[in-house]
Amino acid sequence: MDEALTLAVDGRRPPTPGAVKELAALCDRVEDGGPGVAVLRVSGAPAPGWTNDLDTALVTKWERTLRRFERLPAATVAVAVGDTGGTALDAFLAADLRLAAPGTRLALPFDGEATWPGMAAFRLVRLLGAGAARRAVLFGDPIGAEQALALGLADELADDPDAALADLVLRYGDGGGSELAVRRQLLLDASTTPFEDALGSHLAACDRALRRAVARESA
């Protein structure tokens, strides 16, 4: 798959310096003009005690690097297989396009008292709304593959994830760039920003689009 950069994220592992470095390296390559699609293959869920060697500084680095991934000038795709939690769920929810194999279950880590309060909870609420996300965020109830599709957490259930991924890369591999990042931000802002506040950003994007169209015609 020459048109995409691919990284595996193992949800059984807590955030580690190595995981942060790997994701940052993928972001570096995309930002340096790499392929138009960045892919995260995610699977695995944490076992009890997964936070034993974790500290807030490392969690902060992981969350900031995920946010960088979320803003890349490329289409981002996550492919989930099996139980998916922890860092794997973080990565899955940060992608533009999300594929899930049948039998996949998405769940926040739960320690018997409460769920892990990382930004996966935030993203679930942003994607689903507080009502639909309530049981997953408060109690760690898993979201199965079919439910994820119905809720819009997954864009497609794929019996053959590799074939489905290849199709997405073929479809979106020629896109990307700074304008995709702008459209993504407009999309994310639309659910929380009043019309009057959003108007300026949309008009600025329209102005850039018109200028780009004129430049293409003049070339």
C-alpha cells in the first residue's frame, strides 16, 4: 500500500515514550509532504493495572501527539479489530474514517470504580452526544461493531479490513493538503460554534478556494 503510511497501535500498552515517538514520526512524514492517507491499525484493550507506571506528563505528550494526528493535512483512517480500548480507542476516535471488523468492541478502560478520564471520553461525547455516550463514558459499557456503525462511530464494517482499507486509500489518496485540514476544522467547529462566530472562518476558506481556482485557471 504505497499511497499510505501505516502504524499499529496496541491498546494493551499504556502510552509509552516509544508509542509517542512512533506516532510523532508518522506525523512528521505526513507534514513533510508524505502520502495523502495516514492509517492506524488499532486493537487490544488494557488489562487491570495498566496505569501502574503511567504519569501525567506522559499522558499529556500522548494526547498532544494524538491532537497533532487529528489535524494532519491528510486523510486519516483507523482500522479496529477485536477488543479496542486505551491507546487503541484513542487513536480510533481521532481518525477521519473508521473501519471496524465484525466482533470489534470499543470500550473505555474501567477499573471497577470509574472509567479512564482521558480524551477518548471527550471524543465519544463530541461524536455521539452526551445521551448516547453516557453508559460508555460513565460505566465503560462496550460499544459493539454493529452499534458503532449505527451510531456513526464506525463508517464501515469490513469482513476484509485490508480490502476495505485499500478501497479507501484508492478513493482518498489523492486528496489531503492544508485545505483538507481547514475543512476538518470547520466540521469540528460547526457543532459548538455559533453561526455568527463561524461565518468569518467559512468566508476566509471560501476566499482561499476562489483564489486557488483563479490560480489553476491561470496556470
